[in-house]
Amino acid sequence: MGGVRRTPQRTAVLETLGRCREFVSAQELHALLAGGGSAVGLTTVYRALRALDRAGLVDVVRDETGERLYLRRPTDEHRHYLICRRCGRSQPVDARDVEAWAERLGETTGFAELEHTLELSGVCRPCRRPTAATPNGAADAGR
Amino acid sequence: MGGVRRTPQRTAVLETLGRCREFVSAQELHALLAGGGSAVGLTTVYRALRALDRAGLVDVVRDETGERLYLRRPTDEHRHYLICRRCGRSQPVDARDVEAWAERLGETTGFAELEHTLELSGVCRPCRRPTAATPNGAADAGR
DNA sequence: ACACTAGATGAAAATGATTGTCAAGACCGA
DNA sequence: TCGGTCTTGACAATCATTTTCATCTAGTGT
């Protein structure tokens, strides 16, 4: 018992996810798999991603709609990313200060088993088009 | 044009929300309103909460399922909360260090219009008591 | 090789929060 | 009072994610 089987589906999921250089949703991954010839059921994709998450092999973020996005984790440690709201490009950030701060929180608050999620977003430099023609149109109209 | 009307429904939402000492979901708030005699449509509750969010009058967090939870903001500045996964109790934390860190991030990464959300959770001290003779009379088990 | 079984698959249906629709109603200035 | 704009709310639609459940399979023990 206690076995985690190696199956073609899981192999395909992990492999395809490994080829993605940016965060992808389960739905996108499912479409990618279907397009790539190796059709894997949507349910299986979800299950595989959940397993990978539990195993600590992927980083997970939630976009503004709450949808989960996955990226195969390059290193074996917990990371945070700054993601562009326009193009979706992600960039890992050095969050050691925050990690230390969060850890200290346990001592000062009396809370145990602390967990934290940190979502960072912005607009990356390339996406910040000059918009010279529009006077004040560039002001933050959104959200 | 451009007017935000004062209506009984919005008053009821804001008032009921103000009476909640912990984060509540839109659905819970809707039920509370119904139970309290002032029935407000679920759609209206959602719209009111979104408006309050935009106006900066409430703090919003997302629980592990992605559901949005609201709490009327006591002060007028952006806050972060540490929330107990067992009883739902919330406790504001001093996150000025993180705020400063996040602000600095804009300079070092070249990203603009930075936004961040930070979800902190743990198990509060009262909840850590190993199932004694049910000492949690006050601690609402709900959510 | 063979049988066996805990694990794994996936199509379809269920879940559940949130949003869109749109006709009917309410607020408020003129 | 009048009228147009804002608001409301029942209902349907959306959509990611989970459940269900019948069927299949990887991998161990024999």
C-alpha cells in the first residue's frame, strides 16, 4: 500500500508543465495536453496538480478571479512571484525578509502552524507602453 | 449623474456588516440580513460589498477555497490579518515592514502599479487546546 | 507468467460562489 | 409633481473545481 503509481497521464502532466515557462491554469494545461496529442482527462489534470502541490513540486498562485495557476518549481524551496497583470509574465522575488517576518509572527501572536500566501502583481516595463497620444487615459481606471 | 444613492438596502448591509466582529462571506451576510428581518437580495449584497471594497471601507481576504470574506475596516488604512483556521478568529497584524518591502519592490523590479495581497493563517492558542471538556462555549464553531 | 487489488482514470453530473440580465421600483433634483 | 437615472432582485448563466462511479491498470506477491 501507500503507493503513488507512475502512469502515462501523470508523466504527461509533469512533462508538459515542465515545458511551461509561465504560470498556467489547470484548464490551460488540459488544453495543452489535448493539443499535444496526449489527451488526459480534466479530472486527472486537477488531481495530478493537487498531488504535485502537496508534494511541493509546484508553486501555486491565484489570479484576481481566484483561479489557481501552477508553475513547476525550479528550486526546492518556497517562492513568491511578481506577476504582470497585462502579459502574465512572472518573476521570482527575494522574499526572505517576508519569510523571516512571517516566522516571527508565530512568536508574537501565539498562533501556531502559520501559513502564508503572498500574491504580488504589477505592470512590467515592456507592458508599460508609452501611450504618448492619450493625455490622462493611462491613469488607473481599472479595479 | 455620478451619484451614489443612500438606500435602505445599502444601509442594512453596512450596518449588519458593522456588527460582525469577524470576517463574513457575502452569503453569510445575506443570510444574516434575511434572519434579521431586513431581506436584501443576494445580488444586491454582492454589489454593495463590491462597492464598499472599491471605496476602501472593508478589508477583503480569501479563504482556502477562494471565497471572499469581508470585514468592515476599523481604520482607514490597508491592513493584513492573521486568521485562525479552526475558529475563524482574526487578528490584525503590524505589517508595516512588509508594506515597505513591497513598495521597494517596485524600484528593484521595474514593475509599476504594484499590488499585493497577503493571506496569513494559523491556529490560535485557544484552539490548540486538545479537546478538553469542551471549554469552547464562546468560540463559535461555525466557520 | 498470472492473479489480485489498491490506485488511477475519465465522462458526466454536482457544487457553489460570483456575475449577467432585465423588467420593475425607488430616489432626488428641477 | 415629474422624469430620468440609479437601484433592486429573481432568475439564469458562468466557470473553476470537486464528486461520483464504473472501469481500467500498475505493480506486488506468488
